[in-house]
Amino acid sequence: MMKLFKYLKKYTFFIVLALTFVVFQGLLNLYLPDLMADIVNQGVTRGDVDYILSVGGKMLLVTLLNVLSAIVSTFFAAKVAMLYGKDLRSMVFKKVMNFSLYEIDKFGTSTLITRNTNDITQIQTVVFMLLRMVALAPVMAIGGTVMAISKSPKLTMVLLVSIPVMSIAVYFIAKYTMPLFRSMQKKIDKLNRILRENLTGVRVIRAFTKTNYEKQRFEKANEDLTQTALRVNRIFALVFPLIMLIMNFTIIFLFWIGAVQVDKGSLQVGDIMAVMQYVMQIMFSFIMISMIFIFIPRASASAERVYKVISSESKIKDPEKPILPKGKGEIEFKDVTFYFDEAKEPALEDITFKAHPGEFIGIIGSSGSGKSTLVNLLLRFYDITEGEILIDGINIKQIPQKKLRKKISLIPSRPVIFSGTIEENVRIGKEDATEEEIIEALKIAQAWEFVSKLPKGIKTEIAQGGTNLSGGQKQRLAIARGIIGKRDIYIFDDCFSALDFKTDSRLRLALREKLKDSTVIIVSLRVATIMNSDKIIVLDNGKIVGIGTHHELMKTSTIYREIVASQLSEEEIA
């Protein structure tokens, strides 16, 4: 948590203001019992009404200043806490956006969402409490002790017993709740993960009639979290009764000892009332400290989780001496081998090929053969284990990631459609695209046919995730987004799978004309989609088992012939 506090430096001025008014509030609180003692000793016992009114006026003024100090200190404490939470959320979001796929896979989506919401909320709550209570509690405790001793050292001796007892209670509460809070945050992650999976996979769950199973899975995780929370709450349920018990026993002893001293004439009634107030303030300061200890363990667990994200370094880094490619998008893989983390077998092995500008390269292979992995390596979502990947003769590790990805346009196999209008979704590919360019891109992607029939055309709103569109419509919008900007390299990663053969054929013909000067890679499971490519790469178990045109591979590659035979009739093959 202390490591995260360094980001509070920019709010030093507001922190100083908050603490100043908190201290001032504490001093005013300490002054009130002293005034009350004066009223009783000098006014009430003597029947001096003027003195009572005079000191009573002072008490009203002090109370008013106390209220104003509390309001101002609360305002600045809240301002610091909210701005700090905002900064942490921005830092986590920016960090995650710069993560490579290694880090995304390591943390997981659900936990990153929890860390950027629930965890940071816990931290900013504690920052607010620290600025209010942690500053106020020591002033009240120390100041109250000094003032109580000045009134009656003998009465104050009672605190030598009650304060250590309260301190021990607070220590054990903090000790036993810290592991439980860490466990709670992990269980919140698990609950969020199950909820997210159910919401995104609702169609699959209902199609396989797994609704009851998923309900049980959620209930199990929910019950687990609830039981942990109950254990924490049971511990905290002891806090306030225990403190109140100690406080009440302290008051009983104060009355007993004070009554004896008043009877002897060694202590005035006003002083015993003042000491009583100071002891109450001291005890309440311990209640504030115990409340902080309720929240700090959970916030510490949250801070640890947030700091792990902020302090994580991406495995994929930009070069110290970057080189920018100046060609038109020539791609070369040289003996590339890649292992996923902790994998014993390579996902890709000894991959070597070249792709020149103006060429259409088809990549085909069975599921799990490494097609999408190859695409991810080209975009440097992962770093290769061995070999080199060159673009225009430059190793991609020497090219800044932003420059590399500005040179490449990727249309993924699972089209991601964002909430907003069709126009806004397509414009992601080119921010300054005109309406004419958007319509042209939609026409090439064979999407204008359905977009033009919508009541609002390209201004039509799309639901989150594109749920108001069919699979083919989403793919065509993703293709339009991918081709609207001018890039040297275009990668179509099995993004024609939801299209019928007629639309697929028209789309490929349009792409031939539109992207004739660029290097185009088309990844597909369908032979018909890639059979007219200038070069076809056949992958099997992470290895290239054939390179050539369709006719060449039909003669030289057994695996390619098997794929073709499984998809096309003898007449179509002929």
C-alpha cells in the first residue's frame, strides 16, 4: 500500500489542507471539555449566571468552528481520495492496454476488471479514512491524555489498563482478518469470472440446457464468498461490543475513584466531568483506529493486487534504437519456432516463407495447426522463441510496436463490434474517413447491401457486442473497418467463415482490385476461399508441409489433397 501512496504526491497541497483542518478540529474538540469544567466549577457551583452565559457563548463559537473544520477537512479528504482513485484507474487501464498477450493471459480478464473497479474503490475508501480518522485519532488520543492528566493524574491512571486491552484486541482483529480479506478478493474474481462467462456464453448454455448446472456453479462460488464474508463480519461483530464493554468499565471506575476524591475535597465536580469527556474522546479515538483496522487489511490486499498490475512489465518491449521500414510490406519468416509459456511442444516450428507486395497468400490447415498463432507473431502479440520475422528486411523487434501495427491491418476470426453507430465502427480503421470512403469500404466488404436497407443507414446504432447483427453482418463490418485505411499488409484471419460462397467470391474479387499493391494474407479453413491465391501455405501440427499454388499443391502435398477432397466434389476439383 505504501508503494501506491507515492502517487499521492501530486495532491500534497490538498492533503496538507485536509490534515490542517482535521488537527484544528481535534484541538477544538479538546478545548470543549475544559470550557465545560469552567462552567461547572466557576459558574454552576457559584450560581454565576453571567459567567455561565459568557463561557457558554465561547462553547457555541468553538462548536461552530468545529463543524466548519469538519466540513472543510471532509471536502478536501474526499477530493484527494476521489482524484487518487481516478488516477489509479487510469494507470491500471493504460497499463493493461499496453500489456502483451502474455500478461493478459497471466492475469485473466475477470481479475483485471475487478482490480480496476472493486479493488481501487477499497483503496480510495481507506485514503479518505486515513486523511480523516488517522489524523484525528492521534490528536484526540494524545491530546486527551495530556488534558486528562492535567485535570487529575489519579483518574487518568485507569487508562493504563483499558488502553492496552483495547490495543491487544485491535491487533488480533487485524492479524486474523488480513488473510480472509485476501481470500475474499480472489473469490470476488472467481464470481466475476463465472458471471462473465455466463453472460457471454448465454446462447451456448441454453443450447446445451446447462442453465441449472451454471446456476449451481454460481451458487457454489457465491456461497463460498458469502461464508468468507460472514467469518470476517463475525470477527468485526466482536469489535464494538468489546470496545463498549471496556469503555463502560472505564467509566464505572472513573465514577468510583472520582466520587471518592470529590468526597475528600481533592477534586472538583467540573474536573471529573472534564476527565470523563477526555477519556471518552480517547476511547472514541480507539474506536476510529479499530474502524481503520477493519478497512486497512482489505485495502492492503487490494493494493497488493493493483500494484502487481501497475508494476508488471510487458515482456514485449520497444527497441532502444528503433528502425522504421521503408518498403511496401514484404514479409519474411526465417526458421521461426515458437513455444507458448510452459509448453513442451512448439506451436510453430521451422516456419520459413516470403510474401511480396501485390501477392495474395493463402494459409490453410486443420484446427490447431498454428494459423492464428502465425498471425499473432507477425503482429508481435507474442515474441518468437527462435528465428526471425522481417518486414521490408527489418526484424520486427527493431520496429516500434505502434509503427508495426500501423503498417498492418488485421481482421480477426472473431469480429469485435463496439457499441455505437456503424459509421463509428468502420471509422476505427481510419479516423478521418469521409462518408464516401465509409460507403465504398462497406460496398467492397459486401456490407452495403444490408446497411443501405437500414432506416438510418450508416448512422444505425449497434448494440454492445453487435447483438443486433448476424454473424455474417458482423464479419462484413469488421472487413470494412479493416480495409478502409491504407496499409501495406492486410491479414484476414478466417474472417469469411460466416459468409456464403457467393458473397465470399464477390468479396475476394473486390479485394483483389482494392488491395492489389499490398501484401495480403488470407487465413482460412475453406479451400474455396484460398484456392485462387498466388501462393498457398499448408500448415500441419505447427509445421509447413507444403507451399505453392493450388495446382502445384494438388500434385505435391498429400495433406492439401486430403483437405481439398474433404470439402470439394470431384467435379469441383477437376
